[in-house]
Amino acid sequence: MQRVMDCIQIETGMPLEIPILIRGAANAMDALFSTFLLSTSSTGLLSGKNRTLIYPMKPFAPAPAAPVILNVETREKQEHEASISKSTYSLPGAIHSSCLVHCPGRTHQQFIDPPHLRSSVDPRHVLSDNWAPVNELPPTTCPVIRGAIPACLRGGAYIRNGPNPQYLPRGPHHLFDGDGMLNALLLPRNGDGTAPATLCSRYVRTYKYLLERDAGGPVLPNVFSGFHGVAGIARGAVVAARILTGQMNPTAGVGLANTSLAFFGKLSMGMTAHPKKDPVTRELFAFRYGPVPPFLTYFRFDAAGKYKTGEDVPIFSLAQPSMVHDFAITERFAIFPDIQIVMKPMDMVAPGRGSPVGSDRGKVPRLGILPKYARSDAEMRWFEVPGFNLMHALNAWEEGEDTIVLVAPNVLSIEHALERMDLVHSSVEMVRIELRSGAVSRTPLSAENLDFGVIHPGYVGRKNRFAYLGVGDPMPKISGVRKLDFSLCGRGDCVVAARDFGPGCFGGEPFFVPAGPNRGEEDDGYVMLYVHNEDNRESKFIIMDARSPQLDLVEEVILPSRVPYGFHGLFLTQDEIKAQRPH
Ligand SMILES: [Fe+2]
């Protein structure tokens, strides 16, 4: 197998290891496969594989003379030319790949797949506007056009993950099916606005990405859309044949790595996109889930990033395979959701379905509370919370000995979560669970459609006051940012600061960076994200003052290339980058 780059370099001589933790909604089936494979093999699935080289070039490539806009048409043309070139000059490879890769796939799309696709899997709809994929971008300078860079951010990098299919789909394609691409912006060390920032976009070098790159076309079926009807069965049969003939090694992982990323030690298994780092103990808590028992497994890493071998806690009390995208921790507990999004493997081959994940409105959602250092599932307590479907958690903490408080967006229209995301409304709620009595109460914090939220990382698992969330308009497009004040719970709408991006402008999940390394005022810091203008196709990066009522802009960077919408991201400080060394 081709060697995989195992580090990220922000600058040459400044290597940065970014273990990419990868799971999530976009990877529900990814986790599904990973967990399944782990149960049949002790081989690490993702160790050293889901990593990518962000800034490999020295010196930095010069900025293009004009903004480079790569769109669907450009990609189609490039791929068409590439396919002609490959078939002309690489006959042995072409035979190998065309027999088992290209012919079946094209046949499916041209002769078997139905001509009309649901909008959720119609690439003409799913990959429109700024969801259209872009090519990789070498390090490219871009001017800072507004303000000075805050001292805490200088020399740091904002990196955001998102789905960006390597090959344009010729058939059904769900938004969650694209290969992971990291769009990273390195901020200058000079904060006076005279030095440029540097943008770089790279695919995560997953096994799937490398396999398909070398094959010159799609190999693995799309997880959320690739199992439609007869064509889906045919695709599955082709994959099975490739495994049996040794052309594919599924134990290397088949994930997309398109959801999120995290910053800590090596990863050697499937894992949630939303691990939780305890700010006091520095331990990392996480889980994986899948379609075969145990449907959920909880595990952790020590402060040095070392996996606590032998301390996995299989959660057999989760009786049905369900989507567990996120969870929360407190000082003493881990809190898991059991929601109405479930796995239905048989739906992969059912007429008109084609996805192994769907909603079950007859199921009563639950929250499970497990001691953080539990040795077994016997210590888990489940609490029914009818109508509460948690996809993302903001935070949780304890009040006294017996009360757990959880704050999270509740997806009110869960049946639309996969098929009509534009109809989803997420209401942020504070949930109180009384451990002794079992009583559960819920209080909405805002009437707005809010999700993709973050808090100050120093308050994870501890009582906190503020969160920053994206405004769905409609989901998953984000038209603004709202700051919530949890202390106002029960006294009306808790939004205390707001910024809208303007007509035709949409962003993604905001990320909060504290102004200083010590835990001072909770909202003393900055909120950042990419914003795209769909009218002029310009992308920019903005930084906002988290304490100002209008979330005032303190910096804007015009990007030299379009950055597609995506999911989750993070910011690494200059010191964090410096501290990294490649293996
Ligand atoms: Fe997520």
C-alpha cells in the first residue's frame, strides 16, 4: 500500500501532527464499518492513515494573479481529460481498474439507476452553490484586509473539515458522502495587518481516498446514497469481489474523514467526531458505535494521548443500533444520547430506500449517564427524555451531588435530518436530570434555529455561561452567529449577541478561541469561521470579538480560492504548532 503522509506541516521545518478524528454524522456508516471490522480483526483501522500533509511546499507557492474559482464544470473537464489520458497511456492499470471499477459503476448509473433522484441524493442539488467540490490548493498567500490580528491568534492556524468528493458522482450522492478535505488558514506572526495569511486545502489521506485516487475513479459505494436498488446490490457485489481477490483491504479503514478533527495523540480505531477533552485532567474521552453488538463502546486516552488499552466499556444496554454522533462529559460522568436516528441495514436493499440510516418516530429518546471511569455497562443509568434528539452537545456539568445539567440543540424535526435537512429546526435546550428521583426537565433557551455550537474549551464538563452557535437558514447553511447566555435560562430568549452575514452570505460552525491561556472571563476571546458570498463567489475568513453585542469584526481575510461549506474545525495556536514533531 502506498505510504501515507503522517503529519501536517504548517511551514517547512515546522511539522505539525494533526491526528484526524473523523467520525460522525457524515461517518455514521464509516463508524459502522469500522466497528464491524474491529470485531473481526485486531488490526488498527485508522492508525497513521487518516492524516494529511497540509503545507508540504517550500517556498510557499505564489498567490495566483486572480482568484481561482473551481467549479463542477472545471472538475468534470479535468476528470474527463484525465480518464482519456489514463486509458491511453496506462493500459495495464486501465484493464485492472476498468474491469472492476469503472465499467460496473458507469453501467449502474447509465442503465440501472432510476433517472430521477430524490433531492437529498441528487448531485445537481446536493453539490450546488458552495457545496460544489474544489481541487486541492497549495499554500497560497492572501491579504488581510481588515484590522490587526489579535495577539493570541498570531502564527496560529484555523483548520476546517468538510465533504469534498474526489470524483464527481455519476449517480446518487448525499451531502455526507464526500471525501474529507481540510481547508487551513495560517495566520501571520506579524499582527499589524501587513503580512499575508496563507490558505491551503488538502484531502485527508484516507485509505479510501488513496485507493480511489490510484484507481482513477470511485471504488467504494457511497455510504448514504450508494445502495439504491439493484445498482446498489451490484455495487456491493463488486466491492465484495475486490475484497475476495485482494484488491481491497477493508481493514485499512473505509471512512471518509470528512466531519471533524482533533488535536492529540495517535488514533488507531474508529471514533466519534466529537471526543471530549477534560480541561483539568487533560484526558480525552470518546466512543465508537456500529451496527453489531455492542452498538456503542466507550473508551478514553490519558493526558499524554495514549489509548487506555483494556479499559473499553461496551454499552450493551443500548439495545438498538443508533446514531450516536456526540456526547458530553461532566467532572464525574459521561452522558450519551439514544435518539430516533437508527441504523437499518436491510434498508440498503429495500426499494426506494438505499440508506442504512433512518428515523424511528416510535422510539422514545433517552439519555444515558455513566460514571466516567466505569468498568462496565452495569453502571449505566438511562433516562427517557421524550422528544429530545441530541445530535450535538454544547456542554454538561453537575450541580450538587444529584443533578446533571446538559445544554444541547434538540433536533425537533428529526425525521428530516437525513432527507430534508433544510426543514430541520434545532432548539437549544437546558436539560436537568435529577439522579436520585429520576426526574427530567427541559427549558428552551432560544426560539431560533441554532446548531453547530462551541464553548470556551476550558469549561468542558464544568458549569459555564456562554456558547456560540450557527443560525440555520436553512440547515446546514449558516447565515449568522448567536451568542447564548445560559444564566438567563428560564427568563426568555438567551441570545445576548448576534451577527448576520448579510444577503447571500453563509458560513459554518463558529469556533471560539480564548484571548489568553488562563481561564479569565469566559467570553474574553474571539469567534472565527469561513464565510462565502454566493452572489460574487468570494470566500473570506472572519474573526469576531466574542464580548461585543454585535460580535464586531476584528479581522477579515479575503481568500484566493472558494472554500466550500463544511462541518467542524479547530484553531491551533502558534505554540501548539511549534510543539508538534513528526513521527
Ligand atoms: Fe458533528
